[in-house]
Amino acid sequence: MAQERERGITIQSAAVTFDWKGYRVNLIDTPGHVDFTLEVERCLRVLDGAVAVFDASAGVEAQTLTVWRQADKHKIPRICFLNKMDKTGASFNYAVESIREKLKAKPLLLQLPIGEGKTFKGVVDVVSKEKLLWEVNSDDGKDFERKPLLDVSDPELLKETIEARSALIEQVADLDDEFADLVLGEFSENFDLLPAEKLQTAIHRVTLAQTAVPVLCGSALKNKGVQPLLDAITMYLPSPEEHKYEFLPWYKGDLCALAFKVLHDRQRGPLVFMRIYSGTLKPQLTIHNINGNCTERISRLLLPFADQHVEIPSLTAGNIALTVGLKHTATGDTIVLSKSSALAAARRAGREGEKKHRQNSETERLLLAGVEIPEPVFFCTIEPPSVAKQPDLDHALKCLQREDPSLKVRLDPDSGQTILCGMGELHIEIIHDRIKREYGLETYLGPLQVAYRETILNSVRTTDTLDRTLGDKRHLVSVELEVRPTEAPSVVPVIEYAPGVSEDLLKVSQEAVENGIHSACLQGPLLGSPVQDVAITLHSLMIYPGTSTTMVSACLSRCVQKALKKADRQVLEPLMNLEVTVTRDHLSPVLADLAQRRGNIQEIQTRQDNRVVIGFVPLAEIMGYSTVLRTLTSGSATFALELSSYQAMSPQDQSTLLIQRRGST
């Protein structure tokens, strides 16, 4: 994306398929920024293994923790790659220590760097006791030489490597019984004689069991250390065959795939990324979507190569495919060959389910776990340049929502504005930029308008008379009514009629009366916001014969407004339920910040090493909270918001708001 090139960050996950030494690798690059959590979530959902990339000078950063937790949730085996070893301040030992401390993982050092920062020129392969040196002037990193470490040329390095190898063997032996038996049996006297292949097989088992993580290092900018990383991926991470999915036997080789991402292409329409779990995909194939219960046809099948795509005749299980022609498939949908294939699989699953006493509906059991979509935390309004462009904006937002389910769009019924709900300021900024570049619409983003409400605190009785002559017709309405606060909350006014009001008159004019009262309550006297929690009793109504219903409505509306102005008035503001998950170290600044935001803390719970703060905060005070919270907690905290209720503002806050709005009290 143009935005990615400008900012130098990943925003959307990109897929590429390549071959390495006889292995087919499907690689997906995901963003690290917290605003694009969904991209990581939906890719991890369909991957078998992951490489976590660290900055060697920074070690584990706040966002690393978030992504690491997501990988833990999906039980994905990992390799760590310490990148930027040639950057000033890079420290291999510091980065490894931070993995051990902050991620609570067991790092297996498979490599040691030769030099750090400006002096970085290669790595030592601890498993095979070889050194890999890259040519100093080589920019693409293709050419490097692999030499065995000798006592003559590198005595210090060899000694360090032998120590590291012995430590590695002991670590793996602690975690893998089969390897421990081998080490204690044949090689207990001398670890040096242990063949590299045996150690590699044991590391592979330990990685799959997720009891430890292999650590490698290098510099991706100059491609130093990339070849050994690719070797490690093929050697230690699982192949699709090694991943045991419980649903595979149900399909007996029939097609089963999960759609995990949708992209919109100007020429081709929606492109759907799929992970194939079993069976084969072909162009012109008719497929059945279990979630949508609909059948669609794949017109073309592509192999992803970042922003280039190659058309292919078929693709087998374990691969990532890009399909053209699916109009209704969305993120998280399960794709099968046909309805009958799904039913057959459901029957097989049912038999297995009976053995395990699981009672699910047939189709539910077949659905592959979809993708969890995080709740939005940042809200703002978006306006088209003119009313005529509104349909174009709606179309652009519809397409973008299908691509990115973490973006939500809703209409505010009070103000009529379109509200964008996203994962953070950067997320909304990118969406705004994409609407401009891809759809040619210059839109305006504004702060979220807080929908205040108004009410009254005491009862007031008023009368009003409207006497008009239009042409030769006289319109005369006289009314007496009382407004009072209701006991129970009510969004619309509660209308009552005193016994003295003529029923015959009401039959004719009740609709006009109620229309007048409702229209008066749409705009309160303080801010012009809707009035709620009021009851209105009509005590007397006199209508001159021939008076139009419009005049009846107008008179009642005027009388209600007069009464509301006389009463003691109160502004109600929307209150949000807030739940912040934060580490113990950052709890104090978060609580102090919430106190400044007029927050009301209900309780603080303990969840493992974290604290969960539960409370209420006015919506007006939560603007830009996601950015502030990240700053306060170095990006380690998360929060969730939902509308709770409306509550009365304190007199000071109310007068401050009125001065802001009207420039006077």
C-alpha cells in the first residue's frame, strides 16, 4: 500500500508463496501496531507456525507482548529472529534476556552473532559449529561463506560456541525425554560427538510442543542471516501434515477451507484469501459457504505474491489461495465443496460426537472457529464533501468494512451523523486516507458529537392560547397542561389526560395533540437536545370548530416548551462502562488519569499478573483515550467501552458545558 511505503510500517497483512530448498513456504507478513490487531488475529488463525521479529536494540516491546499472547491463544509454535543486529545499540544478550523475562519463554540459542552494531558481519551456527560470514559490500546478502570453526583460526569463538552448544543440549534434554535418553546413554562423556541431525530433530519436537523457542539473529536490511532463518523455518516449524486438526477426518479429502481476509480490487472485485485444510481448489469450482448457507463459483484462482498475483490451475491442502468471484464470502467463513459434502462431514462428526457425548447442532460443529473481532475503542464522525456524495461514501465504507471487520460504521439517530468506530487514531487516519486515494472522496473527520439529553427536576403548570385568522377562517386553541419528572426512566414523554378533557374532542384531535407534545420534546430549552424522563398531563383543551390540526399541534408544542423553560432543568450525559486491563506497575497512573476524567471506579480485579479496572466514565471525557492510555502504559494496556446509561451532570460541569456551547450561562 502507498501508506505503508510512506510510513515504513505494515498496515495490512501481505501474503507471498515461495519455494526454499524443495519446500513450499506460505508466508504472511502481519503488522505489529496495536491499531491493526485484527490483521494479526486473522492471520494467526490460519497459520501453522510463526517467526517473531524483534529489534535487537529494543528487545521485547509493548506490542510484542500483545502479539505473543495472540500466538499463545492460537497455540502456534514460534521461532524468534533478532533483527537489526547491525544497528547501533544492538545487544544480543539483552534481547534474549528480555524474551526470557517479559515473555516467560525459554529461548534456545541456535546462533551467536559475530560482532554487534557496526561490527556485525555474520553469525555462528551453534548446532553445527560453523561460522557464516557475509561479504561486507554485498547489499542483497546472497553471497556468504560457511566455514567450520577451527581452533587455529578462532580459538575464542570456538570455545564460546562449544559452551553455548553444551548449554543448548542440556536445555533440550530437560524438555525432551527421548533426547535426554540419547544424550545420557551414548554421549554423556562428550557432547561434541552428538550429531547435529539428532539435535535438530529434538529442537523440532520441543518447538512443536511450544516448551521453548529457537532464537536466531541477523539483519534483514542487508539480508544477513536470512538464509539460515529460512532453513530454520523448514527444519523446526511444523508442516501442515504435522498439525492434527480434529475436523480433517470428517471431510475424507473433500474440500475444507477458511476465508480469513477479503481485499477489494478495482478490476477483479473482491479477492478472498483462503487457507485450504483439505481437498483441492480449482478455477470455475462451485463451492458452498456454511456460514452464509449459500453457493458461489470461484472464477479464477491466484497465488499471492505481495501486490503481484500469479494465476494457477489448482491448489492443494496446506496452501494459501487467493480466489476471485466470491461476492458473499466474508472473514471467518468456512468453505466446503457442496452442501451434501457438508452434511456427510456432519454425519461423521456426529458419530464421533456421540462417542464423546457432545451435543451441538450439525452445522455448528462443522464451522471452523472464525476470527474474533476486537471491539472498537476510537470514535469520530465522517462527513462527505456534499450531500450528493453521501451514496459514494456509503459504498466506500461498505467495501472497507468488508475488508476490515474491525472498522464499524453506524448512524447516530440523534445527530444524523455517520460515526466511524475503529481501533485507534492511526487506524481511522489510514481509513480516511484510503477513502481519498482509492475512492477519490475528500471527506472530513470531526470529533464525536456527544448526544446529551435534558430533563426537568420539578413540576410546572402552564396555559397557552393560540388565536389566528387565516383568510376567513378562525383558528382558536386554548390549552392547560402540567409537566413533571417521571419516576421511571422514559425516552419518550408519558402523556396523560385529566378526567375533565372531553373524550369526543380527543377522538378527533388526539393525534395532533401527541404530535405537538413529541415535537416539543425533541429540542430541550438548554442545549436543544431531546428531553426525556418527563410526564405531561393535559388538564383542559378547548378547540374552536374548524380549527386545523396543525394549529392544535403548534399550540401544544408552544405550551410544552413554555413549561419546560419555567421548570428547573438538568442536562444528562451519556455514561460509558469502561474496563481497563493493565499491568500492576502501570495501575497508579491509569487510576490518576481516570480521576481527572470524572471517572467512577467500581472495582479493581486481579487477572493473573494484570489488574482489571471496572468503572464508569462520561463519553465526553473519553475522546482520544486510546492514545493517552498507550502513552501512560507503554502500549501494554487494553480497554473496552460500551454505553451504560444517561446520568445527571453536576451543576459545575453543566454550567461549564453551557458556557462552552452558548458562550453564556
